[in-house]
Amino acid sequence: MLPRTTFEFMELHGTVDGFRAALDGERCSGRTIGLVPTMGALHDGHLSLVRRAAKECDVVATTIFVNPLQFGPDEDLERYPRDLEGDRSAAEAAGSDYLFVPSEREMYPREPKAHVTVTTTEDGLEAASRPGHLDGVATVVTKLFALTGPCRAYFGEKDHEQLEVVRALVTDLSFPVEVVSCPTVRAPDGLALSSRNAYLTADERHAAPVLYRALEAGQACLESGERDPTVVSRVMSDLVGTEPSVRLVYAEARPGDVEWRLFVAAHVGVARLIDTLAVPVCAAPVDTVTAGR
Ligand code: PAF
């Protein structure tokens, strides 16, 4: 790694050509690029990605684009939180050297004729409850990878299916990108940080950590020896059911070779929140008979 470039100010780009040329220039000077794709309304989860990229790469490029392709018709595209001024200073303070904030017209100058379609490793979950969402993510991430060029790209583990999709893009479409997954950042009461937490009223904010408590209940259930995914899932959904203001979308426990993965999604007021937790297999050896039911 070269000594970190010290920019007096973070460079802001709004055009694909300008952003691409800037990063090409950095690579020509032998610098490595860390890419942090976001939709803005940056919180400490995003900033942990920027900080990690700043440690591991010579130059950090953060992108902010509220991608319409990944929102369903009844979802929150219009009211998705936007705070460019706050994001600019937060990204710069966390160590970002470039901020790419394209308009919708810049990213999609015409009705796209090419889309990326993915089959996810996890059936159901987000793929089933938000049809088209992961394809929209895959399409915009493909564009961001294409215009950034060789880089390390940083994504949060909270969006586990998104991470799997991005990994699949890199493997299947041979992008010169190393995907780096980073741990979920939580509030002290366990609530995973999310830009959508901004929608929560005080009462809803009080209720929302039930998602994390449900994951913890699933983990405790596995650690106590339970091996039936249906039972573990039920423990999680029952826990969410203890908060009347929280509307469950799904709670599922899925066994894997190395770890079980617990997933939960719920509506809290107008906010649709998701969370996930990995439980190592050594804490929860899988009984293949019950797990396969
Ligand atoms: O996780 C997000 O913020 C978005 O899904 C991403 C990866 C920036 C694509 O729009």
C-alpha cells in the first residue's frame, strides 16, 4: 500500500466520466481503490465501511445514489432519507477521498435495455418479499463496478442476501473486485443501524430492538441444543409477536455447513427493517434429518 494520499478536501463528482477518470488517474499512479457504495443518509454503519476502506486502501471512493431500480412500486423511494450536506462532511471525516453523487439521469440516461438478473442463494426472504429488489441492486452494483474499475468493495453483513448477490456478480461476471464484508453496527440496545431507522417515532424506536432480541432468542435456542429450523424460527417469530406495533414479515433459521444463519424482517411503523445473525455450527451442530424437513 502506498502512503495515504492526503486530500485537502474530498472531491465531489456528479458525472460517470469525471468519477471514472479520477479513479483511473489514481490507479495509474499505483494507488489502490476502496469503494463504498451507499444510498446516503450515512450512519455509523456506513462510516465503519469508509473507515475500514481507508485503512486497507490508498484511496476511498464513497458513492451515494438512491437507486430507483431496487424499490418496489409501493415502497419508500420518494421519502427515502436524503442529507447530502451531512453525508459530505461525515464521509470526509471518516476518510473518504472521493464522493460520487450522480443524478438519476446520469446513471440511467434512458430506459435501461440491459438488466442484471440474479438467482439468490437464499430462497424466500428478501428475494420473495421484495420481488425485483435484488435484481435492482445487482444492476446498479454492476454499473458501479464497471465505472470504478479494479477495487476492493465494502458491504455490510446486515444485508446478507445483497452481499451474496454481490459476491455472485464478482464470481460469475469476473469483475476485478474484491468484496469485503463488514460486521453490522448496532445501537447499544441492539438495533442494527439503518438509514430507515430515521422513519421511527419515539415509541417505534423503543419497540424496534425486538428484531435483535428475536435473533438472540434464536441463537439461545440453538445453543440450548435445538436443531429443528422450524422450532427456532417459531421462537424468533413469537418473540417479535410480543411487540404489538411490530408487524413480522419473516423470521427464519437456516442451517449451513459452517454456521446457521438467522434472518428477521418486520415493519415498524412505515419502516421495513431487516436483521441477521450468524451462529457458528460448533454452537449448533445440525441434525440433517430434522434440518431437511
Ligand atoms: O446497501 C445499499 O445501500 C444499496 O443496496 C447499494 C448496495 C448501495 C445499492 O444501491
